[in-house]
Amino acid sequence: MTTQKKVALITGVTGQDGAYLAELLLKKGYEVHGIKRRSSLFNTDRIDHLYKDRHEKDVSFFLHHGDMTDSSSLTRIIQQTQPDEIYNLAAQSHVAVSFEEPEYTANSDALGALRVLEAIRILGLEKKTRFYQASTSELYGLVQETPQKETTPFYPRSPYAVAKLYAYWITVNYREAYGIYACNGILFNHESPIRSETFVTRKITRALARIKLGLQDCLYLGNLDAKRDWGHARDYVEMQWLMLQQDKPEDYVIATGVQYSVREFINAAAKELDMNIGWQGCGVEEHGIDQGGKRIIRVDPRYFRPTEVETLLGDASKARNRLGWVPKTTFEELVSEMVREDMTLAQRDTLVKKHGYKALNYRE
Ligand code: NDP
Ligand code: GDR
């Protein structure tokens, strides 16, 4: 007897979480469909290792062109793939950028979730298709309680967070109104070596590796006092899957329960590279100096946000007690893995700088 493969559809498959989740679901034997946007450059770096040409045997991973701002593409893909599970990860996910592109952020992050839920309803898939919404700790914004858990009131502080608040509630509403198995994962920051370079953790690990090798002089950052609860993306996508395997759909906070400041992240990354950073000055004058007294970290107010989220710390007891989920990777392990990978990339860049692209081929 052959058992039918489960079918999953991932929006945002080309992003950090999309790549880890696709890999996890393929390992579990799913047929995985991903939605990618049209781009003038290749945008599938993170998932290229999973992709096989459709003409090969045993292909389980398929990509479709679509966009969160385009209902027709979303509805068509859902109709064609008839997924058992949809993971809605696609979003304009940068908080600072959302102040510059508030309307687009609302369109893709808020209405995008609605479009997927409406497609499920219009296509009569309410009883078949389970829906995961990538909600965020940014909903807590100006925090009303510490640590933050599922019952903590929301106070969003950016166009991104406000858009995600709509997506959170429309997910709850479609669950209650139409009986769709729909869940919110309220995920705190999670990082990895494939985190995009504009988020603070990756910006730090990449820059310090480059500074160490002489490829860059200085790293400019914004608020060094901001505190975050940072976990590893690989651990968090497991929870996204687990949430859709339960008897009843519910919302869960996913976090490590430990908090560090941006400055502490820098110190941890520097330690991995045997760099010793001394801190001097305060406010916009604060800077980090290396052993030789060179200013290698400076504050640039350009990176300050009009309204900042100063502190986030999650309480994931519900996920631990109900689903047995605990994060596997510690803060130190996360930083170490990111620094190692960025050091390898910086070494490649050094090689290219010295000998041109041919040097890479000779090595491989
Ligand atoms: P990324 O920014 O790495 O990935 C976002 C993905 O969404 C990319 O594949 C991107 O495509 C795609 N995308 C963006 N806009 C559109 C659009 N209009 N139509 C179709 N696709 C689009 O984010 P992460 O992987 O880190 O996060 C995944 C989700 O989880 C996001 O919704 C994010 O807001 C949320 N989240 C993330 C947290 C984190 O710490 N990482 C914490 C809490 C929530 P492209 O590659 O072409 O840009
Ligand atoms: P965040 O992540 O806004 O929490 O959103 P980000 O890494 O951008 O910022 C974290 C904190 O660091 C401060 N910061 C800087 N941030 C950036 N990007 N660049 C800088 O130079 C810099 N200097 C200081 C920020 O002000 C902030 O306080 C991430 C995203 O993945 C969201 O999609 C997700 O919902 C939340 O995490 C949970």
C-alpha cells in the first residue's frame, strides 16, 4: 500500500525560515511547494541545495511564482497544489524599512495573510488545509508585562508590527468564524548563518569577521542598548511544524527566555574571533575600540527608529508544557556558528580580492 505524501505550501520560501522549514518538511517526507517572487537576480541561494529539476526522478520540491500582494497568483497556486498545510512566512520583515514603506508593508504583511485565508475559504478547503501565520514578538512593542506570553497585551510600535497585528487577528478570526485550523506562532527573534545581512546579528558577525581580516574598517550601528531574546531559526521552524500537528489549533509564544543587549551580542561575537573590544563614550558618541585603539564600532543615528522596541523577553512555557518544545541551541552556540560561517565567507572574499575569482576555483 502506498501512503499519500502530505503536501505543504510555504510562502516566503526563499527567506531564512522558509529555507530551514523546507529542509525540515522534505526530511519528514512532505511534498513541498514554495512561492517565490520574480526578481531580476537569482533569489534562491538559500534553497538551491534542495532544488531538483522537475524532469529528474522523485522530485518533491516545487517552486511557483507568486506575490503576497496578488490574490490571483495566491489563489491559483493554492488551487493547483491543494495543500494540507500552508506556512505563511512571506513578509516585508524589516522593522526599520517598514517606516519607509508603510503602505507596502501593510499590503504584503497584513492583507497578504487575509488573501491566503480567503483563498482557503473560497476554494472550500476550510476542513482540509491547516494554516500557520508567522506572528512576531514585535506585537508586544512597548511591553506591558515581562516576560511576554500568549496573554500579554499587544502594543505595536512600527508599521511592520501594526500590519502583523492585523494578520494575527485575522488568523484568529478565520479560525473562529470558519473553523479553519489556523495558528499564530508568536516568534521572538531567531537568527542563523543565513539571516539576511541587514538584521543586527548578521550585520555584526559579518562585519567583525571582515574587520578582523582587514576587509572593512568600521561597523556603524544604531541602538546598542536594545535587548532581544535571540534563538536559532533551525529550532524555531520545528515548532512551526509542531503547531500544525495538534488536535486543536492554538497560538504559541516561541522564545528562549534569555535576553541580551546588542552590545552584549557584539562582545560575544568578538570573543569568538579573539578580538577584545573596549567601550568608550556614551549615547551617539559611544564607540568600540580594538586592542590597537582603533575605533571599529561607531553609532550612527541613521539606524535609530522613530519608535523603538527597547526590550523583549519571551516566556515559552505553553510550548514547553503542551508540545514538549525546548530550544536546542544556546546563545553562545548561535553566535559561534554565525561567526564561523561569516569568517569562512570573509576568507573567500580575501582570496578573491587578492587573486580574483579564479583563486576560488583553484581551491575547490
Ligand atoms: P526573511 O525576510 O528572511 O524572508 C521573507 C520572505 O518573504 C522572503 O522569501 C521574501 O522574498 C518573501 N517576501 C517578501 N515580500 C513578499 C511578497 N510581497 N510576496 C511574496 N514573497 C515575499 O524573513 P524570515 O525568514 O526571517 O521570517 C519569516 C517570517 O517570520 C516573516 O513573516 C517575518 O516577519 C516573521 N518573523 C521573523 C522573525 C525572525 O526573527 N526571523 C521573528 C518573528 C516573525 P525575497 O527572498 O524575494 O525577498
Ligand atoms: P528586529 O530585528 O527589529 O527585532 O526584527 P533587528 O535585528 O533589525 O533589530 C534588533 C534591534 O537591534 C537594534 N539595532 C539595529 N538593527 C538593525 N537592523 N541594524 C542596525 O544597525 C542596528 N543597530 C541597533 C534595533 O534598533 C533593534 O532594537 C526582527 C525581524 O526579524 C522581524 O521580522 C521580527 O518580527 C522580529 O525580529 C521579532
